[in-house]
Amino acid sequence: MRSLFIMNPQATTTTSRTREVILGALTEELDVTAVETAYRNHARELARGAAAEGYELVLSLGGDGTVNEVVNGLLSTPEGLTRPGYAVIPGGSANVFIRSLGVPGDPVDATGAVLKAIKADRRRDIGLGRITSDQDDRYFTFCAGFGWDADVVHQVELEREVGRKATPALYAEAAAKLFFQGDLRDPSLSVATDGGSLDDAYFALVTNTTPWTYAGAFPLQPTPDSRFELGLDAFALTKPSHALGDVAVVQDMHTGWVLSQMFLPKGLPARGDGYVTWHDQPWLRISSTHPRAFQIDGEYLGEREEVNFQSVPKALRIFC
């Protein structure tokens, strides 16, 4: 099978030696051309052109950002060409999408699992989320966030620019810093769905699967019933009904409590004080009274005031 192997040389958890081992294993089974990405959205360009170059399969080695680029490239395959199949090998710090598929977290073990799936022609059709706005029209694989979590992603990206690695500890550091600076005290968001609307939310998430993210080995599940085979789920943090006294202090305490519940084995309950969740939605719209940070699949996109979300069933066929 003629295959294009897209590698992110900046992938957090792989070395040049690991990449050589993986490429060697792939070459024994497939007709592989390996390309390293050189700039942002390079993986998207490579994946989009794969069909025209005669590739039947695209594989990627990298984190969730690399996966998002490849997926968006494959889904923009020019009309009239057969879209190549896709297989993923983890190389990032979180690998949320890949781990949600049940692919091993170790890149060498994952390579063996992927090759077995290809040999057995074992594929899975999964749904994706799609965002549209005055600046966007693209897909996400596992989550999108408005507000605090996007600010965390942005902070980590800034730290990476000065040489720090995107480790779970760095994400935790950024999250704690923004939390204590009051980043979760801005009730500017509104969420609209088929069932109505909600105002005055502090931050909001839209998910396509669970978990939303990982804290090291521990999954955070604000929407534990979210699945690739269903529509979109969402979570919004709101003011607790029992807020008295110093509102900022009460909000911080309650936010900490809500976040801690996401670590439960069954995830955050669908109903609770100070937050709202939605399940299996065909579409949502999140807007803000002023520009707020926005991210998809752990990639900071900048500030937005309104984004539309659509569930796209069976959008991607993947070997796993």
C-alpha cells in the first residue's frame, strides 16, 4: 500500500531514534514516503495533496495538533479523488484523540497496533465536530473550548516559544496561574442549542468524545457520555445558585469543586449546581459579549466572539 508518513519533528515525546524505529517498522510492511513538517499547517497541506500524489494511506506521528491538521487536510481532498485512509501514531504530550480511539500511548507499541489494523483492514468510521465563524471553517476531533481552557493552551504555546516542553506539568502550571489570576470570573458567554439558550457562562467546552483532556494519566471528563458515534456534547460553567458574600471567592471555590468532579471515575454528573451540560446535540452556538480566547483540539486559534458548531457523523474512516 502506497503510504505517506507525516512526522512532526517537534513532537514532545519522540526522539530521532524513536522515529527511525517506527519508520523502519512501517517500511517493512508498506511502501512508505516519509516527510517531516516544517511549519504550522504543513501537515494539512501534505494530507490534502496525498490523493493527487497517488497515496492510498496517510499516517501521522505527532500530537493532537498534528492530527487536527491531517484530518482537515484529508477532508479537503479535491473532489473526484479518492480520499486516502488514515492511521495515527502518538507523539505529543496528551494524545487525547489517539488514546480515545484505544490506540496504545507508546509510539512504538502504537505502530505495531496500527500495522495489525491495516493488515486486517480494520477501520472505524467516526464523527467529527465542525466549526464555522467569520474566521473559521474547519473540523475538530475531540474538543473545542471558549475561555479559560483556551487561555491555558495559549499560555502553554507562549512558553513553548521560549523553549519549554509541553508537559502535563506545564499545562497544570498554566491552568493554576490563570485560575488564581481570576481568569474564570468573566461571565460573558452564551450557549444556544435546539433546546434553548443559556447566558452568563464563565467558560464553555464542546466535545466530540470523552475525555476532554488528560492531567498526566488521569482523564478529565466534563461530558462523560460524549462519543464519536453521537452528536456533540457541551459543558458550561455558571454562577452557583448558593453564591453569597464575596462573589469572586465563592466562584473560585465552586469552580475548584466542579473541576475536581471531572476526575471522578464516572466523570462529572450530567446535572449539578453551577454548571450545565448538553448531550448528543446536532449543533450549538457559543457567543461572547467581547472577544474571548478560543481553541480546538488543543490548538489556540485566537479570540472569537461567536462560533457555530455542527456534528458531522461518520466524517472520517480511520485504521485502529
